[in-house]
Amino acid sequence: MPTSKHESGKSPKVLIPEVKLQARLTELAHEIAADYRGKEITAICILKGSFIFFADIIRKLDQPVVCEFLGVSSYGNRKVTSGEVKVTLDINEPLEGKHVIVFEDIVDSGLTLSYILNMIKTRQPASLRCCSLLMKPDSMKVDVDVDYVGFKIGNEFVIGYGLDYAGAYRGLPYIGYLEHDH
């Protein structure tokens, strides 16, 4: 059983329950499958926060999928993105001529995603789209296209289902939030 409390003793509140989360993933997978019928997808998981979402959704896709991983950091242990993106793990395979979908856990300011998409565009994929589990429309600082969005949320600092706060809460099977600031 995943721990539901942090060392601080605070329990997260449920924002998106597990059942609703899994139902939406199935819908997203159907949308992607319809758009990429007959094509191989190169799926890029943005680490670390997207790994659970990524694993669940690619298992729901019914066409060939090549999995790649891209590690980036823009938060550190803060609750707000620094806007400065650091690549911690790069993709080793060429993306030229491939149908690429970037899987992101959350689009907050859009700065990290914009950086990632621009970096990938230089590698000349045949197509490039983005799928984000969560999006905070009110926090966007740059205009960035997100082709597939699981849920639009407010400005809560969310945790669970891969998303963490200072390394904790990733294993929760739902999207939660912490009521009080740390």
C-alpha cells in the first residue's frame, strides 16, 4: 500500500480519483490510436513525473510503440517551475522521420514543454504531438500546443500518480493535493 502521508504527517486530499483517472486514460489512448492508425509511434516519456502515466497509457495503445525517455528538471524541490530547464537524460535514438508523441505529467507554465518541443523539432520528426495528463490553463506563461489533455485543473499543487513533492507521494494511485503549504 502506498504511503499516504508525508513526514510532515499531512494526508493529501483526492482531486481526481483512481477510477476517473483510468477511464480518462482509456479515452486518451483511443484518441491517439485513431489519429495514428497504421503508424508506429515513438513515445517519449518525460521523467520523472510521467513514468506511471506513460506506462499505463502505452499499454492501452494498439499499435507499435517505441519507448524513449527524456529526463528534464525545472522544479528542483520547489513548488514553482524555475523556467530554467536542465536535461538530465537525453534520447539516444534518432527521431528523424518518426511520429513522435511527448508524454508529460503536467503542463503548468508551459515553459518546460515549450523547451522540450523546440529541442525535439530540431531532430526533424515526421510529426510531433504532446499528451499531458494534467494542464493548468490559468498558469500558462507561453503559448504551447497540447494535443491531448487528460484533465484541466486549477492552481492546486498536485501530487500522486507519478507527481511528487520533494520526492514523496509518487506512488499514490490518484491525483491529490496538499491542503496546507509546507
